[in-house]
Amino acid sequence: MTTDLLHGSCHCGAVKFEVRTALEPAMRCNCSLCRRKGALMTPAFAAGALKILQGEDALTLYQFNTRTAKHYFCKHCGIYPFHQTRKDPLFWRANIGCLEGIDPYAREASVNDGASLSVVEDA
């Protein structure tokens, strides 16, 4: 799996980050949150591969269900740039749609069964 240093941001530009990750295999998740946000995510990467360059104070945290995963959103534009995973909290995923020069619609994606990890119905 080849990793590249990629740059990303939220929609309004308040949050800027860089991440060293592969783009494939890209994935979607079928949990209730991911179904609603519809993001295409990078493969999981170690926390140290993500560096917030600007706007850490513009990020807001959303947690639900077991409150293990940490989903970050820009509090100004509402865009989700990355999250800490539930399956293994030592790993993160980035929203491919937030990465500069990458077309998320040109990528094949598998679906992760996050819904089966839920302890609450329809979560």
C-alpha cells in the first residue's frame, strides 16, 4: 500500500491538515452516522500520520453510541474532515472529499459494516 503526503481542508478553509495515507482501498461505512454523511474515507492510518496545520480550534467533536469513535467537524461549515475509528481507536480515517486534487467520485469503494458494531438499534 503506497502512502502519499496529502493536503486537505474543510469547505470554508478554517481547518487545514496534512495526512500520510493511501487512497485505496477507499471505503464507506453503513452505520447510521456514515450513511447520513455519505463520506468516502481513506484506509485507516496511524494517528501520527495526521497533522492539523490550521484551525484545531474550529473543530468540534461528535460522538454517539459507544462514544468510542471521535468524529470531527468544522464548526463553521459543518464539513467532516477526519475521524478516530471505533474498531481500533489507535487509527484514523480522512474524508477523501476533503483532500486536494482527489476526485472521490472516480474511486471504487467497499462498504464497512459499522452498523453491526452498534449497541443501539439504528446507530
